Amino acid sequence: MLVLRCPAQLQLLEETLRKSLPTTLPVLGTVMTVARGNPASHEVLVDSWPNFSIVLTRLRPEDHRDPRDYYTNQLSVFYRGKGALQALLESTEAVTRGRAFQILGMQDGLDEAVQDVASARGLKVETIRYQALMSPKPPQPRRQMPPGLRLVPVSPSHVPLLNATWALGGNARSRAFLLGLVRMLPSACVLGPRGRPLSWSLLDGQGCLRHGYTVPAWRGHGLTGLPLAALGRELHSRGFPIYCFALPQNMPVLHALQAVGFVPQPGIFYMILGTPK
């Protein structure tokens, strides 16, 4: 696999990946983030250049600090044939024995292929299937900011609350991961009169709007769209696709996202988590 570092190569790859949206969403978002300063310390690999069969983005090997941390060890993949995917998985570029991982992708067969290889290497695998959504323009809030509230970036002091309300959080590794996102990447948060976060959204290393949440007491007040609109404007100004994902059975969240301009995309957004047994 070849690591792409040249800005011209990354630009050409970005243009190529755009032609296969929405299937390329997590890979395209990572490539763009890498090309624009690489705050999440990822790298972009291809099997050949300029005619590639597979693109892999991953945490830089020198930044692996905890072999059981699948939050930080994020990968995304796009391939033009299952043979290319199988060749990648059979190498040690993506799935390594004894190291936790998180793989994101939107292609049929990805979950089965990763499951087979990871299980053979002594890893326990869990697949979470999401609905991807894109907004063709910055999301439009349904309501103005209520009196007494204000929009600010998420603060590191807010991370314990974010960690406690995240379905995959609640532990020291997830807390450290969220803290890294807050420190490295844009975020937006609606603060209440007493300075407590009421609704928020973060941007991750894949250029995805993630970790959105509104505290139960303030649901139904139109707050969800406010942080999404702020981050969406920033993404739009930088040429990024505006996208997020949600569990397909979480109808209140899906309705809230569609109400501010997000459109469900075809296919499944896979998050595949692997941990050493």
C-alpha cells in the first residue's frame, strides 16, 4: 500500500471519490480532513496510483498508544472490487491481531469480510448498522435561538456530560476520544442560562457530524438544528459534504434531522468494532 502525502494527489483522489457519493462518504471526509491540516492524525493509503482499487484511511501507526482503544483507531475504506478488499484484509494494513479497531464504510459485504478475517485473528467483532443522511446545503433550524440561550463551541469541561450521554461512551477511553475531538475539530453547543450544555454536535476525523444530543428536558424546542446549522455552514464553506448518521430505528432523531434539511441516503453505513478477546 502507498501512503499519499502530496497535496496534488490528495486533491485528485478527493475529486475521484466525489463521483461515487454517497458510498465514499467516510473516506472522502477523511481524505479532505487530512488534506486540510490533518488534525486527527490520519493517513491515506491506496493499493496503486493513480489507478487504484482500494482506499484505506487510518490512524497513523506512530499515534497508536492503546491496543484496546477502538475509538481512536478509526479506519475507513472504499473499494472497487471485493478482491481488493480481501487482499487488504489479508495483509496487516487494517486488521491486526491484538489491536482494537473501528472500521467505517458503506459497501455491501464489508461487514462479513471484516468479521471473517478479524475472527480468524482472535478479535471479537460487533457491527452497528446506521442510516446515513446528507444535507445539500447548510441545515436550516426550524426556530430562532430562544431567549437566554447562546451558541458556543463545546468546551473540554463539557466532555463528562457528552461521555455520559453517548451510547458508546461512559468509559475512560471514550472520554479521552471525545476530549480529543473537542480540542482538535470544530464543534457547536447551545448553552442554557446557567452555562449548562442543552444541545450539541461535534465534527470527527471523517468530516462527519457526530455525537449530537439534546438533553431530554429541552427536546421539542427546535434546538437540534442550531449546532448542526453552525457546523454545516463551516463544512459548506470548506467544500465538505454535510453528512451524519443515525440508527434506523431511532425515528425521533431521523425526523429531527430531516426537518432541518438532511436527506436519507441509500445503503447502510457500517461501523464495525473489533476488540481483542
